[in-house]
Amino acid sequence: MPVDDTLSGQSRVTVFRMFGTVFGYATHSLDDRGIGEVAVVGPLTPGVEWGRLWQMARTMCRPNTGDDEHAHWIMAQANRALTCGSDVVVKFAAATWKLQRGKRANLGGYCHRDHLWTGAMTVEEVTPEQVAAYTPIYTA
């Protein structure tokens, strides 16, 4: 469902590369428990629209799958970067981020998150070199 509001926070942020674009992955809590039930993912590379993330998921998932499976694929890539260190550019223990929300999905506990919120993301602590587009080995 498209949404038109901005979310901001300070939390752990993983910055990772995928298919020529650099993305950010953070978590957000909906209440005072601070459990990070919302995964926040978005492109950090200048000029890349947030819809590129969902286009990658459509390309990489099986034909005729819907937004639920695409959301799981996106979450799996962010979680892979966080836990395995695959294609990580930098990890911040605490960084200030903003997300101009574009699309939400229910994850139902997948990768220990209940929700996925995607959109145009910024992270104050990254440098232009860290988020610059690059030439990937594989394309999607």
C-alpha cells in the first residue's frame, strides 16, 4: 500500500550493495518495547528510486508471485547482509536515518520482523563514496 509520510529514527544501520545499488537496512519499533519489529529498507544511491527495490524482487522471485513473496525476498537480502556480512559497505551501531515511505508489507515474523517499510532512504553518517553506484557482476 503506498504511503506518503516520512519516518525517522536512530538505530543500527547496515549499508549493503546489491545489483549496482547501495541500500540501507535499519529497524524501527512501534512502541516503547524497542524490539525493532519494523524492517526499514531503501536505496541510498543518489538518483535511484525506491521502486527499484521492488523491481529487483519481481525479477528475482518465481514468476507469478505477489508482493508477499517479494517482501520476503527483500527482507532476506537485508538480513543476509546484516547477519552474513555479504556485500556490506559499512555497519553503524547507531545511525540517524530517514525514510520517505513508499510501500509497506506484512512480514508476519519472517526474519524476526513483522513489517517491511520501504522507500527513499537517507543515512546522515554515510559518505558519497559509500553510497555511489557501482558496476555489478550480476544484474537484475
